[in-house]
Amino acid sequence: MNSKRSRSACPGLGAAASRRDFLRYGGGVAGASLLGAYWPRSAQAQSATTYDYYISTTGSDSNAGTLAAPWAITSLLAGNANQAKMAGKRVGVIAGTYEVMTLTGISSYPGSYSQAYLLVRGGSSAAPTVLASCNASGTYAPVGNSSGAWAVLDGQGTSSNNSQGQPLIGGIGSGYAYLTIDGFEIINAYYHPIAVGYETGGYSTISTRNAGISIQNNYIHTFTNSLGGANATGITLYATTGAVIQNNYITGISDTSNRATGIECWNTDNVMIQYNTLISTSNQQVGGIFIKNEGNYQNTVRFNHVDLTASGTSVSGSGGICIDLSGTSSNITSVYNNVVISDNPVFSYAISVDGWPNSVENQLWYNNTFVGIPGSSGVFFVRYGASATITHYNNIYAVHSVGFRGTFNTSGAGGGGTCALALSDYNCFQTVSLGLTANGTNNTPTLYTSLSTWTSALATATVGKDAHSLAANPLFVATGSGPLYYQLAVGSPCSGKGSTTGTSSGSTTDMGAWGNGATQIGSSFAPGGGSALPVPNSPTSLKVVS
């Protein structure tokens, strides 16, 4: 069971929502006249006439699958005759609570971690399969809609009835590409609420990958795990290309092995993880977004809100964002416009792969807000790489006390010698404790406690050399909830002090996550809400913004 091995060192389908539809504490929408180019475009709008089949709590598999005669939830089980009919179709799951074990007549889950119990059969690029929450009239009704009614998948899972950790819903294998899971509340799953992809292995590169996967607009919470050495995760991708994980709210993970994360990706490329809210509720969740182990390259993490305050400082290997890199020098992994609150907002790696810590894939880190919690354990932002592979600008580091790796730690020889930073400028460090670790190692760094000594230590070839960076308290508004709390206050030294390109030729913008065009961070709905609408359907095309 590869996904249970120990870490070696990580010790839309509806019309676009208006701003008034968004709640305040699950995500945030900035006051702007337009949502802007970053907002996902609605590819197709759902209506009462666009679902091909329906499922209800009182349906029957022998029915026609119409709104008047819907199928039962058992239509999603392996071997069910309706499975083949759903491939490439739009299936509406009518609002109600689906107690999965009760409705499917099982006393224990029959499978293992390698295949989901409820299967969403894949479609094609021309006709993807869509499984979405809808109301009794057959209209798209995602979690958090104004009617207060949506489809709830209650896994009823426990350690005793799901001893092998079978995922609740998804699909793993060659028949599970081009699928969307949209708008559900998912509760009481065990180990993995959602798992999708081609193959579960993560300790060698898997070249065959499922395309066209979208997981969006779901509220995933109150799930558990007690499998030793396992990685309990709200959404798990295995061997995928071009997947989109967007506008999900994940919280309430209980994991006795203290290894849980909100989103985890294995063997993924060109994946877009955006507009998600991940909130820990105890130290049993150690991670926010992990893209881990072999075979990951050219992925993008943007506009997410990760709050691991409740995770505390006592668990080693925690991290808000942790990304392993297997790409070449022609690939770029991008992380921007995220708000991350954690003991370790950015961790260096989960598994040592593909030349780490001398990774040659390019890394782009800009306009993030990284916030510490009291009692730092020694690691705040750590990213290593080969010479001139990291571009780093407009980030805010809000932390009062730091440990042995300082506020920021990367690869570098010091004294003007080679380092991983191709560009570093227009950043704000509340505490200046900036570290260079000897190239090709993860040794204890040399720390520089002033911007002037740091600038002198950086490579001669590093663009900017933090000449426009600040040593200052960023001054957040400190009102509201979630990512809105971390907007810049009037008079903030970071207001208008960033650059859209990280160079003097760029236009003026704010430092931090709310600068450079951001209008929403985190999901557009919050638990217990009743007025929010989700992000629209996945874009038809995505690209890395650099």
C-alpha cells in the first residue's frame, strides 16, 4: 500500500456568483468593480434540462433515471448496470442525505484504498461525466446555495467498518478520466473522502495519467483515520494531468497517526489547485496542500486559504504547502496569491526525489501572505533548488519569532556565490532572519539578520537582490474572518510597494496575497452558510501565469 509509507522528511456548473453572494469567513472577495481575469470562466451552465440522469434517496436502479423516476445511489456501485449509461453524461444527485452504507445495504466496506466505493465512470474530452448536486426541480444546487438544500454523502465510515481505507467516492484506473464531482457535502468518510486518478503508486513515476478531472464546490468535513502510517486526505489525486481542484472547503479531519492533509497529489502535472479553504481543527492534521513524491511537475497552487493554527507546533513534518519537484529546467511550478497560516507555511519537501535539494525545475513564488503562529518550531519558509531556479517577489512574511532556519531559507553559497534565487525583490519580512544553506544540501543555514547583509550574500546574478524589500510589520486590517483578515490596512508599508513583475519595470501593486489582481482567496462559501454560490465550472483551458 504505497500511499501509506512514511514520509522521509516531511517531519461549477452554475451562473457566476455576484460578490454579495459570498460569505466572509470561508473565503474572501475583495471589493473590486470586476472579478478580473483570474476568475474561472463558466464553460457550461447547468439548468433543469442539462442532466441526463438523476439519483435520489428514494430512487430505484430499475427506474429510467429521469427526474420523475430517478435511480438509487446504488447506481454508483461497481458492476451496476447503470454505470455504463452514466459515462459521458450529466448526472444530478437530488438534494437529501445519502447514508451510504444504509442505502447500499452493506455492514462494512468491501474494498481497499485502491478503488472508491461510489464510482464516477469517466467520459471523454468531448463528453466528460458530471456528477453534481441538484434540487428536486433538477436544477444545480451545490452546498451553500440559498435554498439550504443540497446532496449530502454520509459515508458512515469508521475504523471497524472500513478497515482497508476504501475511499468514499471517485474512481481509480483507466476508465476514470474526464469526470467532475461537483457541489456535495461529504461527511463521515474514513481515510479518503474523494480519490481519483489512474494508479495509486507514488514512489516511482507513472507516465500514464488520467486527464480532464475536476473536483469542485464541495464541503468535505468530519472524516477520520486510524490506519497506521497512512495519509488521510480530503481530496487525493493519483496520476493525473491537467486536473482542477477548486472552490472546496475542507475541515474537521481526525487522524490518530497525525499525518492528515487537506489536498494531496501524487504523480501529477499541470494541475490547478485554486480557491480552496483548508482549516485544521486539531494537531491531527499536519498539512494543507501537499504535492508529493515522484512524478510531479508544472503544477499551480493559487488563491487558496490554508489555516493550520489548530495544528500547533508540536507535530514534526507539518506544512501549509509542500511541493516535490520532478520536472526539468523547462518546467515551472507556480505558487501565488495564497494566504497560509501555519507553524511551517512552506515546507521544503516530502520525499527526496529527482536531485533534491538541487532540483532543476523552476519555482515561481509571488504575492503570497505567510503568517506564523506562536512558538515556531524552527522552519518557516524553506525551498531549495539548483542555481537560479527560484523566482520570489511580493511575498509577505508575518512572523515574530523564528527558529534555526529563520524566516526564509534557500540554497546559496553566500558571499555573492551561486544561489537558487534567480530573482528576489519586493518582499516584506516582519522578522529579518534570512538563511542560505550550502548548495546541494539541507544543512543548517547561515542566517542574515539585516537586509543589507542578505543582499551582499546573494549571488551576483540574482535579479533585484531584495533591494526594494522591506523589514516591517505589514499591518493587516485584522478584521473580518479568513483571508479577508489579511488584507492590508490603510497606511500599511506594503501598500503599493510591490511590482507586478518583481522588477523595476513592472507596474505598482500591493505586496501580499491580495495584490497583483487577486479578488477572491479561498472558497466562496463557508459552513453553515445559506447564501453563497460556488465558482463556475472549470475553465476550458489553463496556463501558468508568470
